Amino acid sequence: MTNGNKKKTIQLGMSNGKAQHRLRKMIMFKLIQKLRLDVCYQCGGKIAYIDDLSIEHKVPWLDSDNPKKFFFDLDNIAFSHLKCNVSAVRPEYNNLAYGHIKKHPSSGAYKRGCRCEGCTEILRLSNARDREK
């Protein structure tokens, strides 16, 4: 590590590359909020926190006929909650305890951390039904 990089790491408390990545994400999130694009592509809920933000490819690029085209096509990009994006791509992250995959919106998705309006409402209705019993 050069003296310049060492100095940056000490002053920032992290590597310069990590700091640059964090700054870019902060700028992007602020612009997403200003343009009102902070709506999850998967569940339709508001993306309220920067740590929940993920960039999603609407059409999966990996193993497609033209991966490079689908990866860089800005019309193929949407924003999602990180948990919604991961569970859409990797179903094993969904609740398999009951032998099936729960999709959004659902009380199971809420219990796994999603706080979108749909999952919150499903949980509220489920709790109300349980209280009636």
C-alpha cells in the first residue's frame, strides 16, 4: 500500500475503494429518492433505507443468450429491496420450513424482514384472523 493510500485508509477508517463505493451508493440513493424511483420492483413497497437498496435486472442476464447486453441495458434495470431481490433469484432464501416457498406479499416475507405495504397488510389481516379464533 502506498503512503497516499495508507493515509486515506487511516483518515476514512476504510479503504479508499470501499469509501468510493459507499459514496456512489449514497449519491445514487439520494437521486433515486428525488426522482421517486424508490419503489421495489418485486413487492411494490417503498425502499426507505440505503442498506435495503439493490439494483435488479428485470430479465436475468446470467446464462442468457446475450449476458453482456442484458447486464448493461439500462432499460433492464430496476431497484428492489435487497431481501426481495435475493429471494426472487434464490428461492432457498424464502421460508422452506413448511415445505413451500412463500412469495411476496406474505406474512412469511414480513417475518423474514420485508416491511413493504403488501407484506405488512397480509400480516395485519392474518393477526386479526387469529384473534377472532
